[in-house]
Amino acid sequence: MRVTPLVVLCAISLARADEQLATRTREVYAAFAAAASAIPWDDGTVDRPTILARLASEPDPTERRRYFEALAPVWASIAGEGGGASPYAELVALRKASWSATGATPPFEATARAWGLEPSELEGWLVRVLEAWRDTLPAGDVEPWDEAYIQGEAGRDLEARLPRDRIIAIARQWYAELGAPPDDVGVRLDLKPRRGKDPVDSTEFDVKPKRSGKKWSKGRTVVSATIRDGGLANLYELMHELGHAVHIQAIRPAKNADVDWPDSDAFSEALADMLGVTAFDGAWQALYVGARAPDEANLRARLAPAMLDVCWALFEWQVHRDPGADPNAVWTKLTHDYLRIAPHPELSWWAVRGQLVDAPGYMTSYALGTILTEDLRARVLALRGPAAFDAPRPALYLWLARGLYRFGKERPSREVVEGFLGRPMAIEPLLKSISAVKTPE
């Protein structure tokens, strides 16, 4: 009789467990994508991005609640429903088992250490950010279906000037004027809603740039986003995704093998948002939109969604730290304590982000990216002048490419950032931006 060594049995068991996790992740994400792309609404269907955008613009509170509650099938695809088994709880348990068996560092902790921070230090930073934001909020709770509307005054002020076709034209024009015309740098836009389209906006290489001798071939990049309506929020989203595209199209390392996304998702998100959040600058709006929202409204519209991302980052940490915790209860406490959103522990409204399913830890990258965005923007403005983003010149793109974009995987992201800033990343620029938000009367 042949005896299989214990180490082989363990390897087989681990491989099966990893395959189970991968299979279940694909299944849950497929259910989420199907639910998010065809949400029942009146006599037809609508998609998740459209509902989320309309929550900020719909003036009727009853209708806002109806939009919000229409997301229930999306929540159920991740969180389960009616007291049944929770797909998300199953994924958390499988991940914990996999990380324990392989000795892998959980992605939340790995992100912190990649930037020279202890996990507890980064977690503390995120709490400081939320505490600072809470100090800008008026007393009293707001309903979760009203939060986006309360923070969305800037979008409503400019809504009439930003139909769908115009936001696409504005984004193209601005990127051309900073030196990166989307067509010329090889960016294709896939923006029309369609059944089966991934509900999470994304930017990916179609063909990577390639070096041959001293010359580079031009790559191609695809921006995939569902933009059914116009509006400031959708303009920002498009500018953010184009920020990803012009970044990766400028990657020019010494070796073709290093032509890829950087080693840090937080860095990639910060580079995209460094350009994307320009949509909320009043001086920029005056030039490109023809009108400007009040500075206070712009700051709130810019920062409020980022504060939700910070809550999602802490949510992931806490749920994975204690798999027995009730996700609804964790989310309810975070959003009530820091965003003053009325408690609704019966609703799984946290379960609206696909990244929670297929990219554990990515919400931490968004949160850290928000901190890094403010730091990088402050440095650009200090070096290039206060109108660097609002009224750009074509040289700006080449300058950013040389200082931030070109490295791909050639250099660690932390090294690139610290070389550009002249110091380690800091939280103070974000706290300064938050402190400029005045508490409503």
C-alpha cells in the first residue's frame, strides 16, 4: 500500500479550499452583477449606478426612499435575505481560513505595511478622518436614503448645465488641455448601459505600450462605466476613470515586463482622483461648465462619498477581525457614530459595493487613496501654481508622467510617492480640507 505524505495531503486540502473560495467568489459576484444591472423599477429595470446618482438629485423624499429600497435585491445578492445564509459571511469565513492556512497577511494589514504604517496606525488615521468629518455635520440623524441628497447640493446647482453628452465632451476637452487627449493617447470609452455589463466602473489595458529599442508603441486602454444620465457626480466618475487611463498609458519603465499597474491600488486610486476631483473645483467649473456651485457645496460633494469609503474600509477590517459579528450592526454603528446616519440595522445597505465580494481590502485602498490624493494635489499646486488643475497647460501631463506615472512596477509606489513629496505620505492635507467644510446652521 502506498502512503501519501502528510505534506501532500495538506497541499491538496489547501488547493481545494482555495478553489472553493475562488468558485464561491465568482458565484456571489455574478449574482451581484446580475442584480445590479437589472433592478426592477416601475414597468422596467434600472441599474445600480443610475439609482445611486439619482439619490443625490431626486427632490422628493418619498421617491428617494423608493429608489433606496429598490436596491434590496442588490443587497440580498451579497448579504442574503430573510434570515437565510449570508453569501458574504461565507466568503469571510473562507478567506479567514485561507489566510490562516497559508500564513498570508490580510490585505488590510498588508496595505498599511506597504506604506510604512502599522495596521493599528492606519486604522487610527481612518478614525481621525471620520471624527474630523463628523465635526462638520449638523446635530441630528439623517435617513440613509437622504444622505446623498443632503451632500449633493453642488450637483443639483449645475444639473441643468450637465446633460450626458456634455459631461463626456467636458471630460475629453479638459484632458486634452492638460496634454492627454483621450483618442490620441489610446483611450476608448465604453459608457452606454447594457445588460450584463460589469456594474463596477473600471479601466483596463486593452493593449499595453511596448518598448522596442528606443521607441514605444502606443497602447490601448478601455474605460468601462455605466453613464445613463448627466450630472456632476457622473462627470467626476468619468474624470476619475480617465485619470486611471492616462496614468497607465504613460507608463514607460526600462523593461516591458514592468508595464503594468503599480504595486499599490491606493496609489493608482490616488492618481486617478488627483485629477478626478477637479470636477468639484469652483474655478474649474466656471471655465468648463459655465457656472460654479458654492465652495461649501463643492467641498461636501467631493468629500462625502470618500467618507463612506472610509467607513467601508473600517467595516471590512472589523468584520474580518470578528467573523461572528453581524455586518448590519457593524455598518449601522460606523455610519451612525461618524456620519450621523439614522440606525437601520434591519437593512443591509452596506452590501452595494462589488469590491466587498471580489477584492477584499480594496476599500482600504480607496480610503488610503483619499489621504494620498489630498497630499499629492497639495504638492502639485505648490510646484505648478494654484491654477494647475483648473486651467491646465499641455505640459502638465508630461510633467506628471515623468514624476509619477511612468514607473509601473519598476519602482515601489511608496518610493515614487516619497520621492515626489520629499517625505512620507501625511494625513494633514486631508484634515485641512475637511476643516474647511463649514457646519450648516
